[in-house]
Amino acid sequence: MKIAFVTDDGKTISQHFGRARFYEVITVENGQVVGREQREKLGHAHFAGAHDNHSQHRHEHHGHEAGHGFDVASQDRHSRMAQAIADCQYLVAGGMGAGAYASLRQAGITPIVTDYSLIDEAVQAHMAGNLKDHTEYLH
């Protein structure tokens, strides 16, 4: 199984999926970590100029219970961000938008929003079956 973590330094879990610079991909087999690699990650900075006008964005989704990031342009960006981890079963982040969460699920990757800050601790928790998905942290 492969678990991707959003990170800026390879050690800590980024608090924001869209802003993180890298994916740290951990390969687990038979309850043991057998591989670790860092992959480049597209993020908000890569899409500069392509973002929706924020006031227009709020207007379009005013009252949308699921949160922001469900418009076609956002879903395309999320899909492009997920391409680098298409071989992973899980993506762990400290926070993300509801649209990104839905896009990852649609791509066949199970997103997990965690309150762990260290990747190694979160890996151990996941292997023990104790990594809780805090969907209340979605925005």
C-alpha cells in the first residue's frame, strides 16, 4: 500500500493540501515501511492567474453546504494535483477544501484529514488502524 502525505519538508504534514510543495510517499508492506520517496506536487502557485476571482467564487457558491472547490476549474486543478500520486491508496493532509477531498475520492484515492503533525507518527497510526479522518477540518 502507498500513502501520500502533503509536506513542505518531508517530515511534517502540511496543514493545507493546495499549498504544500511535495508529496512524501510511504510504501507499506506486511506492516513495515519498505519505501519512501518525495515527489513534486502541483499547488496553488502553479496555477497563479488561473484562479477564479474570489468574490465571483463566493458568489457562485454562496450557500453551498459542501464548501468551495466544486467548480469545473477547481476540480480540474485538483485532478492535476492528484496525478503524481495516482498509484497511492491514501492521501493524508492536515487540512483541505471539501472540493479537493471530493476530487481525491473521485480519483480513487482515500483522503484523510489528520491532526497528526509528523509523518512518521501518522504512518504508525495508520498501520495500527488508528488514523482518524477529521472531516470537520474541511473548509
